[in-house]
Amino acid sequence: MSTRPLAGPAPAALRFHPLRDSVTMLRRNLRRMVRYPSMTVLLVGMPVVFLLLFVYVFGGALGAGLGGPVHDGAADARAGYVDYVAPAIILMTVTATVQGTAISIAMDMTEGVIARFRTMHIARVSVLTGHVLGSVIQAAISLVIVIGVALLVGFRPAAGPAGWLATAGFLVAVTFALVWLSVALGQVSTSVETASNLPMPLMLLPFLGSGFVPTDSMPAGLRWFAEHQPFTPIIETLRGLLMDQPVGNNGWIALVWCAVIGLGGYLWSKWLFNREASR
């Protein structure tokens, strides 16, 4: 009679629990966010500073050049410009948050925390998923604060409840995509300083799009780049949703960009994580 053990499910103690482990990692990242609030303040502070700078310093001149109804002085120009620039500032809030994600990943990598997690009996995917979910929550908190400041300085969106719901869902999709990209950038970084610099192009792209001035006002070469880079349709979609205007083709183009960036970031992150584990 054969004594070979019968095939069957692994004992409960040896099974992986991706959902449970992801929640545990999420809890760890939320606790770190509470323990180090200066990071959240810094990530929120940058978009707020840009908002105040462009509204109160440049708003009179830039707002007067947007066209549309004739403005009666710099104050009216600023009032119109804050509605135009707010979507770009909202997107910059997301890009600032994902910069913090790359820094957090790099800290875990350089301090050996992730290497320690690899030796533990936990689902491998949960280590990265915890960072992603924590960053999405941090971005949501930052967005509420920045939108609140924008409302205080004169931002007057025309969106109704359905428009705000669509805006929230769209921002989650954008954040989710950019966070996965930043997770990969954090893993390729050799230091925390490098991790803070690699996502910087994400902060610059709104300036090279339709975030602060219409693309029609740009030189031909820069205009072509601005019209074909991913952040322009994202900003235009946000602008249309918030101001209750048609988004046209920008909506599906923005979602395609989100899918490409998110899937690419996920696959890159997974490959980097597994490559390091196999060394």
C-alpha cells in the first residue's frame, strides 16, 4: 500500500491570504501616515502654494488673456482664472501624493523592510498593494483639503451631485494609475533622494499642457506636445466635469491613458519586486 500523501489543499496555516495581508499592510501605511504628518502637510502644501501663486500673483494677467467675456479689472480676471486653473492644481495634488509614495517605497527598500517582508509568510502582492491603497487614501484626504482651499479663494464649480460623483471616480482612476507608476519608480531608486526626484516630471507635465494656459497660445512644437501628452486630456476632463461642460473625446482618451499608465506601472512594479526576490 502506498504511503504517499494524498494531494489536497494546503493546511490553513500554510495558505496565503492576499486580502487579509493587504489590509494588514494598509494598516501599517496608515499608521505611518499618522505618525509622520509632516509628509502629508508637505505634499498638500505644494499645490496650495501654486494655487495661491497663480491666482493672486499671475491670475490678473493670465485670466485677462483667456478670452471669453470681457473682465472689469484684474479682480474679475482672477475670478475667471481660478475656475480655469483649479483642475490643474487638483491634478498636481495627485502627482505630489504619488511622489510621497515613491519616497515611502524607497525608504522600505533601503532600510531592508521589504526584504524582511519577503522572508515572512505573507502574500507577496500585499506588500505593494498596501502602499497603493494607503496612497490612494492619502490622495483623497489631500484632494479634499486642496479643493476646500480652492473654494475659499473663489473657485466656483458648476457640477451637480452626479458631476461631483463622476469627478471623484475619475480622480480615483487617475490616482490609482499614477500610484502604480510611482511604486515602480520607488523600487528602481537607489536612495530616498533619487526617489524624490524621479517623479518630478509628473509635477511638470501640467505646466506643459492646458493646465495654466490654453494650448492655442503656445509655440507650434510645444503646442503639439501639450496636445498629445496624457495630462492635457486628464485636465480637460476634470475641467469639463467640474464646470458641467461636455468633455468630448477627452474623457475616453484620459481613461485610456490611465489604463496604459496603471497597467504598465503594475506590471513594472511586479517585475521589479519579483526580480529582487529572486536574487
